[in-house]
Amino acid sequence: MKKIKLLLLSLFLSVATYAAEEKTAEAIAPSQPGLGLSQSEILIILLLLFALVLLFVSVTLLNAFKVMYQEQLNPTPYSKPVKEEVLDYDSWLKQKPVKPSVWAKLLGLKPIEEEKNLVIDHAYDGIKELNNPVPAWFNFLFFGTMIFAAGYLFYYHIGGYGDLQDKEYENEMAKAQVEKAAYLEKSANTIDENSVKFDNTPMVLADGKTIFNTNCVVCHGDKGQGVIGPNLTDDYWLHGGGINNVFKTIKYGVPEKGMISWEKNLNPKQISAVANFILSLKGRNPAGAKSPQGEKYEEKDLKDNEMKVAKDSVNQADVTKK
Ligand code: HEC
């Protein structure tokens, strides 16, 4: 008996070790990637399962044979079956241990046998009412909300650990501002002479001024009055006024006339800033300004642009106010 069990066990173990070895071999040379299990692995798992079932069946059979064998050797003597007395319903009820199931407990259900005790003393038109207890799940929810409310009150209002709506809104807005700035930063570097927009916000003009002072003053004068390069404060332009033209002139330059292309030294955002700064100089009439060169630039486009930007900034102000 023991020997057979041992034999089966060793059989099972040997299959298992074989499978393990196979697995390490797989690990060294992995089969098709993506497919979780290789065919041989599946086969081994099936084999293992089969071996397990076989083991279980054999042990059960062996035990059964054992019992039969012992019964043969030493049979249990025959005894007359005892007749059980038949109970009527009421005494059966009394005998039956009343053990409500977990489910019944959770639902707050009383067994139907106890209904008699639950009837409330009043009846309308023969309709009786049962005084059923409140179900546990309901109590759980009910008291749960109270506990939650207390926790909530403490966390948000008394302890001040959590942010209230207003604060949360502010946080979100601050986050959005950062994201917006990052986005603008990114998109600003993709602008070109066609997409560039007139922008006279102080920050842009300040940037532009710095760039102008470091790069352009030598030829255009500290006030844009013009030195080697032309006067940038009047209405006359050699290469067209307006943000798009000015951006283009700065970007590509006029190398043959002494105005270099700034594309390599300034990024699009910087060119846009300095272009906007130049446009902001219009009408300043600085002392010693060079006389006008080029053609008078019709400001229609610029106005349109300006109006649009003004409208945009109003909209933005609205947004930030909210
Ligand atoms: C080396 C001298 C020099 C420097 C530095 C220089 N420019 Fe010029 N710029 C000129 C000259 C010369 C012209 C006129 C080109 C022409 O006659 O076509 C000009 C023209 C321009 C024009 C066109 C004006 C018009 O009437 O159409 C703009 C705009 C301009 N420059 C902006 C800039 C800016 C912005 C910078 C600095 C980033 C700068 N320039 C730096 C020499 C210079």
C-alpha cells in the first residue's frame, strides 16, 4: 500500500522536475515572444494536471479497496435498523435549531416561524403589520454616512487638511496657467511671418526692448531713430510695415543692404518680441530721427490686427477673472 503511494508520488515528482528543467531550458532560449506559454509548456502543464488527477484517483481507489478488504476480513455484524419516530410539524419546529444564515442576518430577516411575535397590535381592514427589525445593510449605510460626515467635517473644515472648493479651483487655475505658459512657450517658437500676431503686452515689449538694445541699437539707434539702418519710428517702411512684414525683414534680413538675417541668432519668439517692440515705437519722433525712407504703410491691416488682439485680450481677461 505505502509502496504504491510512494511509487505514484515519485512518478509525479519526476514529471514535475522534468517540467522545471524544460522551463529553464526555455528561459535560456526563449520561444516566440508575446505568446505567454509555449506549446511544450502547455503540454507539460496538462501532463502535470493529468498526473495530479491520476494521483488523486489512485489514492481514493486504494483507500476504497482497503476498506473493502478490511470488511472482508472482519465483517460488521448485522443489526436491525432502528425506527426513527416521526415528528409532527410543531415539535419539529421546536427541535430545529434556529440558526439564521449570514444572508438573512444581513438582510435583517427573521425566520418565518417567528412572524407571530412580530405582528404589531393594530390592524386595518384585516391588514396586519410586522415589526421587522431594520436590516443590517441599512444600518451600515446609515451609520456609515454619519461616520463619513464626521470624518469629512474634521478633514476639510476643522483640521483643514483638505482643500475646499475655492482653493481647489485656485489650484486648478494655477496649474492651468503654468500649462498655458508652457504651451505658449512651445507654440511661440513655431510662429513664422504668416502666423505672427501683433502683441503689445508689457512683457513682450520688455523682452523686445532687451533684444533690441543688445542687437539692433548700433545700426538703428537707441530709440529706433536710425543710424546706418533706417528710422523705425515713422510710418515709412522700405520692406513694409505691420507685424508680418517687420517679422519677415528681421527674420530674413536684407543682407545686400547691410541688414543681416537674424534667423540664426534669435528664435521665432524673440523675433516676434523685437518686431512688436519696433511697432510700439511708432510715432515717438525721437530727436535726430532719420528722414523717412520707403513708402508710407497703410495701417489698415495693423488696425485689424490690433482690434483682434484687443478683443482677444479682453476675452482672456474675462477668463482669468472667472
Ligand atoms: C549692421 C547694422 C544693422 C543691425 C545690427 C540691424 N539692422 Fe536692421 N537694418 C539695417 C539696414 C542697413 C536696413 C535697411 C535695409 C534696406 O535698405 O533695405 C535695416 C532694416 C531694418 C528693418 C526694415 C525697415 C524698413 O523700413 O522696412 C527692420 C524692421 C530692421 N532693420 C530691424 C532690425 C532689428 C530688429 C535688428 C536687431 C535684431 C536690426 N534691424 C539690426 C541695418 C542693421
